[in-house]
Amino acid sequence: MKHRKSDLYFVLAVVVTFMLCIGIVKIFGQTKKSYELTEIQKLRLEVKQKDAQLAQQTAAIAQSRFQSAVTDFNDQVKAIEKENGWPETLQVDPNTLAFREPPELPKAPEVPASGK
């Protein structure tokens, strides 16, 4: 009887150890959870991705055109100044298109020379 009891405890210990090992493998052996898209979801995201890429390209083209227009505006200002014999130091307000002399810079106060 003693022999049977010890065999039963041994089998029980093996089964418990086996179950613990399986549990540990499951806990530590899990890979990161995978988040898979359906085909429709992937297609919807791809469409939005392409929309964003096209908008970015359109914005870049608009920025380039804006820079070109500003350059053309400034070139025309210089041409008008030359045509009218005006000084190149004039400022133009791009909203009102009014030309004016630049404001005078305040003169720095004179510092008296120290006597030696």
C-alpha cells in the first residue's frame, strides 16, 4: 500500500509539474497580439493615405506657385521703381500697393568720451 501511495504522489507531482510548465510556456511564450485589418479596412485606409499624399503634393505645388508669384511681384516693384526713377529703398505695401519712404531709424545716443 505504501508503494502505491508514493507512486500516486509521484504521478500527481508529475502531472502538476507538467501543467505548471504548460502554463509558464503559455504565459511567456505568447507573441504580441496581432491586429489584422480586413481587406475592406485596408482598402479604406489606402484610399485615405493616397488622398493625404495627393493633398501634400498639391500643397507643395501651391507653395511653389506662391513663391514664384511673390518673386514676380517683387520684380515688378523693382521695374516700376526704375521706370519712375524712384529710389530702390522705397517700401511697398502689398495690400494697398502704396509706395513710401522707409521709416527713419532712430539715431543712437552719443556716448560722451571719457576723459583721460
